[in-house]
Amino acid sequence: MLTHPLIRLLWCLIGASCGIGLALFLVGPPFTPLLLASLGGTTVFLFSLTRVPAAQPRALLGGHFGSAFIGIACYQALGESLAVYVLATSLTLAWMLLTRTVHPPAGANPVIMIHAHAGWSALWDPVLLGVGALMLVVIVWSRLYPGLARYPVKPFAPSPPQLDWGGWRSS
């Protein structure tokens, strides 16, 4: 019964609902939902792609914190313009690739931080508080269902696992 695909799907939906619900509750007002947009993508990774390196704590925390930091730093130093959005997003990609903390939803953070004119306190609330809430729920959620992979699967797994940026093939 518990292995039926619809039951497992329902369990994923319950976990995702609890995770994003807690994150939104904790970091809701005065923040707008836009500030939490990247957490929606993170929810998909944590509750459906639990085993992949991009969902593990190294990528999750490094990706979100680094990208938000870069977005805030670029806004604080250079203001808001198309060039700043482009620079911050490009620097975020470089950060994630060089530190092997690629977490695709966090790629939205520099755009969000610049658009919101975020200050340094946004690193704590909503970023780390929101990500922490999701992590707490996925840790509990993954242990309540028999046979489910327990999160984190490999806490320090690099993302990407190999240094093949852009999908370069070895010749």
C-alpha cells in the first residue's frame, strides 16, 4: 500500500505543503511573496529530487546564501540597473560553479535581492530562515515514511559532482 505511486505522490505533496507553509509563515510579513520565490523551486528539489546533489545541504545552503549575498552586495555597491542584474546573476553562476554549490532555484536570488532593494539583514530573514525551515521539514518528513531516502542523503556532496561546466565532453 505505501509503495503505491499515488500514495508516494501524496506524501511528497504533504511534505512540500508543510515545508513551504512553514517557510512562508516564519518569513512572511513584512516580506512580499516575491522575496520567497526561490524557495518554491527549492521545495520542488527537496520533496521530489531528495537524493540529487543539488538538493543536499552543501548546495542548498551555499547556493542560497552565496547568491543572496552577491545580489545584495551588487545592489548596495552599484544600485539597480539592467547591468547590475546581469552582473549579479553571472557572478552567482561563477560562485556556484567554483564552490560546487549549484542549486538552480537559488539562481533567482540575486534578481530578487536587487529588485527588493534588500539589505544585509535579508541574508538571515528571509533567506537562511526560509531555507532552514524547509530543511527542518524535509529532515522530519523523510524519516516518517517507511523506505524513503533520509535527508540529507550526502550532506557535503558537491553539485555538480564533476567539473564539467557547460557539459564539456572529454576527448
